[in-house]
Amino acid sequence: MLYSIHRNDWLFIQHLDGGFKVSERHMKERLAFYWGRIRAGRLKDFIAQTKWIYSYARRYWLPMIFYTALGLTGTVVSLLSSLVSRDLVDIITGHETGVVVQTFCFMIGLNIGNTIVSMISNYASEWISMKVDAEIKSEIFEKILVTDWESLTNYHTGDLLTRWSSDASQISSGVLSFIPNAIIYAFRFISAFAMVVYYDWTFAVFAFMGMPVSLLLSRKLMRRMVNNNKRSAAMNAKMSGFNQESFSNIQTIKAFGLISLYVQYLKDLQKEYIDMRLDFQRMSVWTSLLLTTVGLVVSYASYGWGIYRVWSGAISYGTMTMFLSLSGTLTGALSNLTSLVPSAISLTTSAGRLMDIIEMPREDYSNAPEVQAFLERHREDGIRVCADHIYYAYQTGTQVFEDASFCAKPHEIVALVGPSGEGKTTMLRLVLALMPVKAGSLTLYGGETLDAIPMTPAARMMFSYVPQGNTMFSGTIAGNMRNVKTDATDEEIIEALKLACAWDFVEKLPDGIYSEIKERGGGFSEGQAQRLSIARALLRKSPILLLDEATSALDVATERHLLRNIMSDKYPRTCIVTTHRPTVLTICNRVYAIRNRRCEVLDGEAVEQMIHDF
């Protein structure tokens, strides 16, 4: 059969076809957009972060089941209370005085039971949250300490502190609340809805009236929540870093008269933080206002419908009361379910920030048993350190060493000299395997033997290191000493203090080795703090001692005396020092000058010339 198409019909068909094409194009654009987001790794990151959170959550599956069971029990008790409340109203309005007291007592019992269940649930929640918080923080702390040192320096200490404290706490509180609460809220919603439909399905319509608005607003709020979480975390890290640096450098701030400047810096940061929070808060206020309005409309509509149904004789007064109670339960459960979405976003954001840290390159301690055996074999003859043709460049690309070599043996003091910035400290960090060499090798040999082991992070058990600056911890002198040797006796501590030329001032203190040290060595001069640091290193009795400008605050006579003490000690110690002061070089066995990215051995004449020029 043939059909004839009128011109207007044809135009109409073309219009429809164009609409279909536009719709199809729009759909393709949306698919391309979401595919782009997936390719960008956001979905993959979200899944990875969720799995990481689950790795902690599954360790507490039994307490979580207990917590979930308590929540479900509370929901059942609450629903039973609604039924009893309905019966009580119907009894009163029907003047059935015979069972009023019995029903009233039953309702009181249910409310008391609900309160007890709620208290137990809150206690269980707090217990699990604290346990998970402690476990996560302990594990993150350990992982930060074994993270590749150079990679870790890309993060400000304030940022690390924020991630370790705030983000870990966010995870620990969310591990418990998310999955169990999702089950509890879903059960609460389904059970309340089933009761409404069972007794009068028309009330279900009113219960669902506000849901579209809630879902739309939650979607918009969720997008804002993602951005806010990232901005808030970055801002918290910024403020934490500022506070940490300011408190650590109060002396400098005072000395330069920077108090007003730093107060203004803090006020600017606080203003930035407040503006950011208020921006999100304004959105939350308007959203809450709209949701509250919708909730009131739904409630009053339900109330009006209930009055009509009672007036028409379809339901009793008690049933209407129950419906109003269940309507609130439905709205609250839906709101709680919706709030889990931004909670999930907040959790995964925190997980991502922690994963950034713990997924950085980790140091390898797998050969610790071999290192321990090597150390035991050569405790008597000592260990020599040899750097053979090493190359190193920072991650920024700056070349520091090219074909650099040096060697230090037991009972020797080997000096590394050179201008600031030439690589003396970097060389010691390479020796400690804090940073890996790009080429060449760093090898430890047993005395004069060929028994060798490569330098790895595990080999640090054979080192004592005194870096630049004040490295004393708050506590007592003895407590600082025993950090490196927990079983050290008072006599051993005093002997190490004598060796480091520190006993002369420690013995004059009222409490001797049990005198208090303030934060960052407070209460002692820089030179005294350096000698305490060296004493702590000597107490450890490590075969290799590294001193990085560790005697810079000492006078020349004390510096030479301390180094001679190390040399005269019978312990087969290998000592490597870096120094800007060539006056002590005459007592060193060898002196290497770091020049042109290499280590050049200086002869006696060159050393004398350096001393003369100094």
C-alpha cells in the first residue's frame, strides 16, 4: 500500500529527525564526558580508595556486625513504639480504661529499651572508632618513616601532620559509620515504608512528596562537597605548616621584629579559611532552609490528610498518630541515606591523601638478616666505607656528583671539605642510603677483608649520624641517650659524655644525666647540644660515625680534643666528618675536597694551604 505525505507532514518529520539528531549528539557528548572522567582515573581512584578503606574495615567485621545489630534492634524497638503509641491513643479515645495502664507501661519499657540500645551503640561506635584511629595512625606513622626520604621532602611537614592526624581520623570515624549505617538507614526506611503501605497506602504518597527535591539538592550539594573537601584539606595543611614553622622559629621572628608581620600572615590565612568555609556554609544554609520547608509542607500535608481520613472514618486517631511518626521516620531515613554520599566522598578524599603518602617509594629492609650477620662477623675488626665512581642528581635534575670516589677505614677520621652547596651533606645522605645513587656503588667491607655488603637502608644499623643543627629531643639527658641504646647503664652514658667532652658541664647540673632538656635542646647552648648529640652517637657503639658539621659550634680546642678522643678510643670506629673549618684537618687521616662533582684527595701541602688561607 502506498502512502502520500503532505508537505507539512514532511516538515514535521524533518523536525523530529533533527530533534533526534540533537538528542543523539547530546547523548554522545555526555557519554564522551563521562568516559573522559573515567579515563582521567577518577573512577579508578575512587575504587582504589574504597578498597583501601575496606582493608581496614574488614579487620573489625565482628564489632561492626554487633554495631549494625544494635542499630537494627533500635529501629525495631522504635517501630514497635509507634505501634504501641497507636494502640494507646486508640485505647484512650475509645475509653478502654482496662488496658491503658498495661499499654502505657509497655510503651515506657520500649522507650527505656531503646535508650539502652542507643547508649550501647554509641559506646561500641566510640570504641571501634578509637581502635581504628589508633591503628591507622600507627601504621601511617610507620609507613611515613620508611618512605623514600627524597620523595618525602616534597611534602611540607605541616601537610604530613594534617594527613596523618585529620585524614586518618576521618577514615577511622567513617570506617564504622558508613557500611553499618547504610544498612541501618536502609532497613529503617524499608520497614517504615512497609508499615505505612500495610495500614494505609495513601500516606506513602505524602511520604515521597519531598524526595525529588531532596535528591536534586543532594546532587548539587555533593558536587560542592567534593570541591570543598579538597580545598579544606589543602587549607588545613597550609595553616598547619604555617603554625609549625612559626612556633619553631619564634626566636628568629623576635630577633627580626617580625611579630606584627606574622600575626598579619595568620590573620590573612584565617580570613582565607573563613571565606572558604562560609562560601560552602551559605550553600548549606539555603539547602537546609529549602529542605526544611519541603519537610514542613510534607508534614502538614500528611497531617491534613490524616485529619481527613479520621473524619471520614477510614482510620482511627491512633493510626493517624502512627502515620505522622512514620512519616518523620521515612524522611529522616532518606535524609540519612542521602548524607552518606558526601560522607563517602569525604572518606575517599581523605583516603586518597593518605595513599599519596604511603604509595610513594618505600625503603627496602629485606636484607636486614644479612646485614646483622655481617655486623657480627666484623665487630672486632671494624667496617670500611667505599664509594666507587658514584653519580647522583636530584629529582630536579641538578647534577651533584659525577664519578666521585672515596674510602674510609676503621680507626680513621676522614674529612670531606668544600664550599657550601658542593655536596658534603648530600654525600653523607648517599652513604646512609637516604637517597639512592644513580650509578656506581657504595659498599661496606669488613675491616681489611674482601667480605662486602652493599649499602642499603637496613645497613644503617651500623651507623651513628650527627646531622647539622640541634637534634636533641625533649626529656632528660639520659632519656635522649637511651633512645639509641635502651639498656645503657648510667656508667656507659657518663663514659660517652666524657668521650664527647660533655661531662664537664653535665656533672655540674643539679640532676646530672637526669636533667631536663627542653624542646629542640632548650636550656643548653648550641655547643653543649652538639656535644650531647655526639655523645649519644658514640654511646650506640656503631662501627661507622658520621659527623655533618657536628662540631661547628665548638671552639677549635674542644673540637680537636673531641676528635682525638674518638681517635684514641680502642673501638674500631670509622669516622667521616664534614667541616668548613680546616684547622682540624691536620689530625685527619685523609682529606677529600669535593670539587667539580668529584672527591679529590688532598696532600699535606694542600691541607696546609687550606689552613693558611682560612
